[in-house]
Amino acid sequence: DTIHDYIEKEMNKVKDYKDAKLLLKEGFKKANNMVDAMLKSRQDEFKGYEYPGSVGVVSFIVNDVLYYGSLGDCMIILSRGEQKIVLAKKQTTFVFDILKHEKDRELLAKEYINNINEPYGYGVVNGNKDAYH
């Protein structure tokens, strides 16, 4: 909802790819900050548990151009009749399907989630400041 509301309010300012990219990044950043505030206000509920987070796809159309951003274990497929175009693949494929780390949540949180130095890392909106990267 945070990303949607922000983009809906600001998308009239998008003139080109650069504007759209900034809008999407700022939308994810605002959502991440909202999750961070929520988690801090309810931190006692999560003691001893993995902090929750969110992945997703955000898209909008301006002047007949589709702009999108994706984060985490998501795909974007544009379908036109029989034609299917993959616009973005899941960021988690290597870690989950090849390294088989999907069930090791502690390892994922420590090594891959929002780790800007890990080539096979992936993003999660979970309040971590590195999610922006």
C-alpha cells in the first residue's frame, strides 16, 4: 500500500526512464522505512523469530511505457495472447534452486538477504537499511 500510494501520487512527474527508476526506488525505500517503524514498534512480538519482510513487483504505465521494479522471489511476465515475455526473473533462483539454501533461514538472513556484497543476494523489504540497494 505504501508503494502504491506513493507511486499513484507521484507518477504524473515521470517524464522518462530516469524519473521512473527514481520513483520506484523511492517507493521501495518508503515501504522499507514503514516496515522498519512497524517492526520497531512491535519488536517484543518478534523476539527469537525471524523478522517478517515482503517481496513483490510494482509497475505503472506512463505515456504507453510500462515501468516496473521487482524485489526478491518474484517474476514479471508480460502476456499477450500466446506470447509471454519474461521481464524480470526471481532473484532467489541461484540461492534456492542451485545452492539449496531456501530452508536455512538463518543463513539466508545472514549471508544473502539485502547483502550488497553478495553476488547471489536478493532484496527483501524488511526494515534493513541495505534493502534499498
